[in-house]
Amino acid sequence: QVQLVESGGGLVQAGGSLRLSCAASGRTFSSYSMGWFRQAPGKEREFVGGITWSGGSTKYADSVKGRFIISRDNAKNTVYLQMNSLKPEDTAVYYCAGKLWSIAVADAEGKYDLWGQGTQVTVSS
């Protein structure tokens, strides 16, 4: 069973950048398409973006398109979320999630099999 652990969250000023990492245990990480979600206080968890198991395809929410980049290194069992030009509205707990054997990126959280514990990102104005 693969377990996911996020890291890299913190406090950053608006306009700044952060890179989140999601490290996976287990030998089947490369079988999972990976997604990033976030949940702001008082709001539902929402899809941020995702990447297929091979890294060949990515998908982003309109709110982050052009600012966030998802990548993965299957040799390191890690997926990354590079966040640039951060805005206060990006403040949330960010979660990575895994979906086994998916050829496309799913944007519905119910489609995912595994979840990390989340990491807080706070963007100050």
C-alpha cells in the first residue's frame, strides 16, 4: 500500500513562490496518477491539478493555470507542485492524492484512492 506525505508548505507573501512535495512510500508509485487538491477555511476541497502516471499529461484548474506547475519524479517516488505568483486566495491546506492505473487526470476527489495528510499554505497580502 502506498502512503503519501506532503511537505513544503508555509507562509509566503503575495507574488512569491512555494514548491510542495508529495513523497510516496511503496514500490508502485509509478502506477498512480497524482492529483493536488486544496481546502480553504469554510470551503469545500477543490481540485488544483494533476499529472498522469507517466508524467506525459497534466491538467489544471482555471484558477491556477499559468501559475502552478505539477511534475513528478518516479525514480524518487515524488510529485511536486510548483506554485508561482501566489495570491492570498491560494491560502489553503494542500493535499496530494493518488489514483491507481488511470490514463487520464481525474478532477473529482471521489475518484482518488489515496490521500496525504495535507500541508498548510498561507499567502499574506
